[in-house]
Amino acid sequence: MIRKEELKLTQDWDKTFPKSDKVNHSKVTFVNRYGITLAADLYIPVNAGDKLPAIAVSGPFGAVKEQCSGLYAQTMAERGFMTLAFDPSFTGESGGNVRYMASPDINTEDFMAAVDFLSLHEKADPERIGIIGICGWGGMSINAAALDPRIKATAAMTMYDMTRVSAKGYFDSEDSEEVRYAHKAAMSAQRLEDLKAGEYKLGGGVVAPLPEDAPYFVKDYYDYYKTPRGYHARSLNSNGGWNVIGRESFVNQPILCYSNEIRSAVLLVHGDKAHSCYFSRDAYADMIRDSKYTDNKELMIIPGASHTDLYDGGGKNLIPFDKLESFFREYLK
């Protein structure tokens, strides 16, 4: 039997962005194929008819739906789409009785379960469903698009490939057997320490207080997650972070292996000031290499945008919502 867990969902508007009067908002839940109940915010345009194009949204890695995925969802709903911003398994208001764990497989499945929900909703058109993934969930969204033909269009915003950075370090600077072995040995030892302690040790969220000599990208994260701009009490990055062993499987389970077989439309958007921009550049190159499906693939680089500027616009309206609207209107028609 497929059963939903009864989740305790806040009914307060506790988002990091103001509520729009152009959309109707409600809390919903749905179940993925691992039996984990996910919590989501559903946004439907006011006075909308039935059979709307629909978009599921999630990310960044370590964030919650009350942060930028909700902003994306509400804004796209203002533009006529039915949208669903969800908390991934083990995080936020979603279920999973071990907290703050991540999995390349389960988190890809989270997107597919969101597609299940939208496909069966009376107001959504099951033939016009897309997804938006932000940061680490940008990689998951592309992985889901490679696996699920029901997804007709995918936008990956300021994308991270979390398996690549976990296995190889930033800019592949730790791409060696010896470094990976040391990481694996440390996590294996931590597993036993956690069991002896009876709880999982947290790895820490975004560093605070901010060191004076912090790298630019650390300052970028701090400015979003640790200030009123983007702080949220349920956000891992704003608080204690993932479990130390939370990303263990990412070292050994790469995603995006079959991205060049994606037949549906994919748009990758990144800022040229983002430390992470190489993820999108490389993912796009891999996606079109030896592919028969290149006409509907696009890489869009935003001049002057940092990584977190595409979380909330960075106070400069840098999220290209007009482009997102035209992209989804073209491919969800």
C-alpha cells in the first residue's frame, strides 16, 4: 500500500519573499517511490482554468521551499503556470525519519514524484509538465529529465553537480584516488562514531561569523543564508548543515551520465561571476556532445551575476524570468 505520512505543516506565511495577491497558495503533500512523504507549496494563478502547464521547483542544495524555490514558483505562477515548490526528502517540512541526509537517487526521485503529483492534479495538463532545479537541484533536475520522459522542459539555474564536486572537489582539484580514499575512510569512521553517540554529527552550515579572509563564494553564500535576505529557520545552510555522512553516496554515484540522451528541452542559466559557472558550461557541453537532440538545448550566461544572484535576483533583478516564461511557453504547449 502507498500511504502518506501525516506531516505537521505550518500554515503561516514564513517565506523569505512577500506573498503575491495574483496567485492562490496552499500546502500539499505527496509520496515518492521510497515511501517518503514530501511537503510542498502549491501556487495556482487566481481565476485560472483547468489543464494548466505545470512546473515543479526545488533547490538549492541545503535550502527549503520558503527560500528561493518558492520565489521561483510564485513568480512563475504569476505568469500563468501552476507551480509546486517542494522540500526534498529528509529536509524542511518533508518526511524521512533520518534528517539531513541526501542521495543522488532519492533526490532525483523527489522530482519525479513531484511530476506524479502534478500529472494527477485536476488543474494540471499531464502533457505539459516541466521542472526547475536551483544549485544542487539543478543537477538533480537534469538527472530527472534524463530518466523521466514525462518532463517536457527543464531549467537548471546556477547549477551544481553535487556528485562531481563531492568526488573531485572544486574545479576537480581533488580528482585523485588518494584524496577520494581519504574522504571515504573519514566518512566510514564517522559512521561508527555516530552509532556510538546515538545521533548523526552535523557538518555545519554556511560559516558564521564570516572570516575576514573568506573567499568570494563563501561571502556570497553568507550574504544569502546568514542574513535577513535569505535566512530561514528550517534551512540547513542557514543553520547546522547536512550530517557529516549525509553526502557519502555522492562520491561513488555520479549523475548526468546519460544527459546527452535527453530528448526534451533543457535551459541552463548561470552567472559569469559565479564560482560554479563551470558546472553549467561543462554540463551543456556534455549534453550536446554526440547527441541527436541539440536544437532544444541552451546555455544562458548572465553578465555580472554571482552564484546567489540567481537565488533571489541579488537586489538587481538578475533572474531572467522573462526568458524562463518564454522557454516554458514554447516547450509546454
